Amino acid sequence: MKTDKYYIMVFDSTHYAIKVDGMLKQKGLEGEIIPTPRDIDSSCGLSIRFPGDILKSVTKIVNIKENRVRLYKSEKDMGRTVYTQQEM
């Protein structure tokens, strides 16, 4: 993943994070399992990072409104990464 503009999905469980990763791979979408960033409060230590250009495709596959997933936009601000929770 070679972009500074990306989104992070944060999950309520490791099992669900791995399941969603498999769903994205099955559809041929680029995503990467990463440790949940320290600046994001989560009960699960795994998140999925993906480029912003596939956001629409990802949200069609993952039911974010189910409250098992939170979505954050990652941006650089004066050299520091800032995570902003997104409404869906």
C-alpha cells in the first residue's frame, strides 16, 4: 500500500477482523491487517487498513452500521498521523 491517504476499519473481535479480511480478499480488494493504532480505542488488537479509492466497495461488503466495525480516516498533520472517526 503506497498511499498516505487511507482508511482503517476497527473491529469488536479478532475473529470478525479475520473474517472481513477474507471477504475483501475474495472480492479482490486491497486491504492489510495491521495492529490497531494506539490512538484508536478498541477492544480488538487487529484492524484493516485500505486505500481511500476502494472505500465505496468496502462499505458494500462490510455492514458498518452493524456496530461491529468503526471506520477511521487517516491523515498526516504536521508529520503526525491523525485518525478521525467517520460516520456511515
